[in-house]
Amino acid sequence: MSRAARQQALVGYAFIAPNFLAFLIFVAGPVVAGLFISFSEWDLLSPPKWVALQNYVDLLTNDRLFWLSLGHTIYYALLTVPAGIVISLALALLLNQGLFGTRVYRTLFFIPVVASSIAVALVWKWFYNGEFGVLNWLLSWFRIPPQNWLTNSQLAMPAIALTVIWKTMGYNMVIFLAGLQDVPQSLLEAAAIDGANSRQRFWSVTLPLLRPQLFFVLVVSLIGAFQAFDMVYVMTAGGPGNATLVYNYYIWQNAFQFFKMGYASAMAYILFLLIFVITLFQVRYLGKRAYYELG
Amino acid sequence: MRSVTLENEVLLTSKVVPVAKTNEGALHRLNTRLLRLLLHIFLIVLGISCLFPFLWMLSTSFKEQFQVFTYPPQLLPNPWTLTGYTRIFATSPIYNWLFNSIFVVTTIMFSQLVFSSLAAYAFARLRFPGRDIIFMLYLATMMIPSQVTLIPSYILMKYLGWIDTYYALIVPFLFGSAFGTFLLRQFFQTIPTELEDAARIDGAGYLTTFLRIILPLSKPALATLGVFVFLYFWNDFLWPLIVINTNNLRTLPVGLAVISRSYFGTDWPALMAGTVISLVPILIIFFAAQRYFVQGITLTGIKG
């Protein structure tokens, strides 16, 4: 290596050193360590005990709550992801029309995004209150009887899902808006000349061109759904009767309430595997296809 | 055969909406106007729904406790009172929570800007063995769910003796994140190399070039990252929840959440007062730096 190249390399290493070392110690290291922890039984009071795959076996064959929390999380994802995408796409389409006040609307829809999940969870917890909540009062105008949203095991999860959709629609909307602005007018005009009405223009021109944004939003939303915790912690604490026990909440319980570090770590790795497979799936079937060159 | 002609509605704005005029022109125009009205109404309703919970939060924080438990619910406090605020300040360490959040988040934010930009510049412009492999590693870890590192990191904190200290809240995040480095690297790559070449010819070293040329040009990207980092850590919940057990050392969201599950559970005016306080800093930053939020999200969305 020439002297200049060596000097450049040294500078390069120096520049990345703090960043990379912290990465090794606080990210890469834990990822590897977590795997070993998952092969042990550890309550942090006594030394860890090596149990190989026993944690995984117990989780998959002996733990009703594991499957329950997984099922709940999938349910939660089914509630929040499709509806979230549709709503934020619809909002983006609407705001892309150049209507009066677009800026204001965009700001309004975005405020729930920047608010902390705790603040949102607390106020919505009150909204959902069975006796004094605002939601029941609003629904009474439509002759819908009052419900115990958060204490009814059927309604609790949809209630949390609604809050989350409300909180995140602005975020995805902004992503779609950016994508929509890249859709060339010339293409839409050409389609209109060929006789396509607005619905056809949407499905045949706009939507395919939004594929990268759709892909991104889908992946991110799905990963986000599997990390749900804050809302459940504040609004229902996993209840009523484990009805809203989501995967991440059960991990937290196992680690920090039952002190089963190895067990919880195994749960985390199972989730890792699951998300990896799902993302692989998505990349394969929905990933970047050939872009059609536009003029 | 129907004849279809195209007309550009407004030529001034960059957004051009072609309107196909057919022989049923007048009826179509009425439909369009009606549609626009409906769209506006829909947007207004949704916009209000986004604002309403926060207005409710604000109003509840000024209510007396008995007034919260009335049906039908009343929007405006009657009478107005500050007892919600006095209660939360008197019976919870919210002063500490506020200080902790501000201290932790601003420290992390400034530190991350420094170290992420240094690393990002190296990844973008400097050549050294292993550069691309390391960067791939960064990208790969961005896809790993946070639960995987949660428990080992906690155990690390325990063995370092950092549990219940500021160290656990700050140090793991001081030197930048994979995301921040990625974002800035993308940005740095868009800066024309001629500028750096010119600096090189003038005899500037790498650090000087970085400080004098690259950084000043990167203010928007740095602002965007700063805003993102602030937002993420201000609202961060699970990590501060598990590494801090002393009430005085908690951050704002965690403090509020913990007391909402215990002695303050039904004291809604006080709880709402707490959440209002927690929202003020982030809302100020949001309104001041709105476009950086939007910019940041757009950047991440397009690059996937």
C-alpha cells in the first residue's frame, strides 16, 4: 500500500473508531451474547446454567402463553398493518391533490406521530373508559351502546390497534406523499389520453410506481407491530386476563418480572428468526422489480 | 365515439391535475366540486380527530378531579384549576423526570451528531480495508428487532454497575447509531468531490476538510438527524424502563407510565398535566423544525 493510501486508511479507522467500537460493544456483541444467553437458565442472582436448547423446547411445547402472545401479536399486526397502509395511502392521495390547506392537514396528521406513545396511550386510555369516556359518548350519538373498551377481552386489542393506527398514519402518509410526487404527470396524462379514468390510472400507473414505498411501509409496519409494548403497558398491562398479551410484553415479563433471562432471550431469538423469514418472503415476492424507465 | 379533450386546470402550481372534459361537461364539473367538498370535509374530520385528543388532554389537566368523572363528558373545565399541576409537582418527582429527559436526550443528540458524522464521512469518502464489510454489518443490524439486544445489553449494564445511573441511559448511545451513520453517509455522497479535491490541493488534511468544508454544507442533514434522534430518545420507553428503578432517575415517559399504573392511576387531571408537560418540548421542536421531520422520513422512505 502506498504511503498516502496507508495514511488515508489510518484516518478512516480513526474516524470510525468511536462509532464502530460502540457498535461492537453495544450492538454486535449483545446480538451474539444473546444467543448464548438463550441457551442458559439465568436469574442474575446465581450464575447462568447451560441448558442448550431446553428453553426453546419449553417455549414451543410447554408454554401456552408463548403461543397466545404470538397469536395476539399476529392479530395485532393484521389489525394495524393493512388498515394503516390503506388509510395513510388514502390520506397521501388526498393531500396530493393540491387542495387548499394541505400544509395544515399534513401538520395535523403528523402531531400524533411526534407525541410520545405514553402520552397518547394515557389520553386514549381515558377516551376508552367505560363509564366516562369520550368515545362512548360520541358513539351514543349514533345509538351505539357504551362499551368497556379496555376491559372487554374482545374489544381490548382492536381498541389498542385503533390508537396505534391513529398515531402512525401521519408517518406513513408522508412516505407515500413523497412517492406520489415522483409519479410523473406525463405518464398520468398519457393514460388519460388513452381513455383511462381516474380509478384505472390509479391502479395501473400510480400504484405500481409506489411499489418501493409500499414495500418499505409494509416491512417497517410489520416489524413495528412485533415490537408493540408501550401501549399495552399503559393501557391494559396485558389484560384483561392476558387478552392483550403481546409477544414483546411477554418477553419483558419473563425477563424483568420472572427473572428468566435465558427464557426471554430465547423468545427474542425466535422472533428474530420469524421476522427474518417474513422479510425474506417480502423481499422475494414484493421486492424491487424492474423499474420502467420514464422518458 | 366520445371525444375526450385534456385541460390543465391550474398551470401555475407544480401539481397539474388533468381534467377530462367530455360532452357531459357541466354535470362533471358539479360532481368534481361536490367531490372536492366531500374530500375537504373528510380531511377536516380526520384533522380534528388528530387534534382533539390533545385538546382534551389540555383541558382535563385544568379540571378538578370530580369534574373528570362526569357523564356526558364536558370539554371545558368548570371551574378552571391548576391543582392537577400542583399535585403532580408535589407528589411525584416530575421536576427530576423533566431534567433527566432533557439532559439525557440533548447529550445523546449532540454527541451522536459528532460521532455519526465523522464515521459517515469515513464511509462515504475514505478508503480503508474492510470499509464496505463493516458498513454492510451496520445495515444488517438495522433489521434486527430490538428485543434481541435488550436482555444482553441489560445484563451488560448490570455487570458494569451502570443500572440506575445516567451511564446506562446515555453511554450506549453516545457514539452514534447505524441508522444515523447510514443517513449521513447517503447525504455526504451527494456532495460534489470537486470541493474536497480543491481543499486537498490547498493542503488541507482530512480532518480540516471535514470540519471546514463538509460540515457547513451538511447543516440540513445534520438538523434532520438531530431532530430524529431527539424524537426517538425523548419518547424512548422500554430501555429506560428496565435500566432505571429509582423514581428520581426516571425519564419523563417512564415516570408517567409507572405512576399511571400505581398510585396516580385515577388522578386524571394530574396525569394529563404530566403528559402536557412531556409534550411541550417535543411540540416546540416539531413546529420549529417541521420540514426536517418530513425531510428525514422522506429520505428513509425513498432509500428503503
